[in-house]
Amino acid sequence: MIRMALLATVVLLMTGCMSAQERALANAQADDATCKSYGLSFGSDGYAQCRQNVANQRAANARAALGAFATMQAAHPASQVPYYPMQVQQPVRLQTMCNTVGTTTFCN
């Protein structure tokens, strides 16, 4: 269950607010631009190989990010995080002394 939560967290962080279709379209456009920047034209063997390489690199990066996140979580499980309750200071109660002299009252 914890692993599912970690996976969901990583996927959510990686995709942000985009839907799966929006992410796939954005990835395809970025991959296309990358391969065309190398001078490859759509439909050529080199272009197809480039798109495959870029997709494989993205998948490897995602696996590495997930592995790093899982390693970090394993090294620092939530049960070992110290709990420091917030300490609230009680207000200081000041005493006021008043003296009346005639019709005038003095307080300090």
C-alpha cells in the first residue's frame, strides 16, 4: 500500500495537473522537436530510431526518479521522524497597581 502511494505521488509530481492524454501529446511534441532539431525528417529510419531512443530515455529517467524516491523513503521512514509538539507560551500576566489621590487615579 505504501509503494502504491509512493508511485501515485511520483506520477502526480511528474505529470502536474496534466491529464494522461495531455502529457502524452506534450511528450510527443517534445520528442518530435528534439528529433527534428537533429536534422531528421519524419518517416525516416533515423527519425524512428531517435523517437524510440527519446522515449526509452524518458522511461529510464522516470524509473530512476522513482527509485531515488523509494530509496529516500526507505532511508527515512515516517516512523523515525521525531515528533516535536509545539510549545505554546502562556501569556505573562501583569499586575496593575492603581492609587487614587483625590479625584486622580494613577496606575502602573
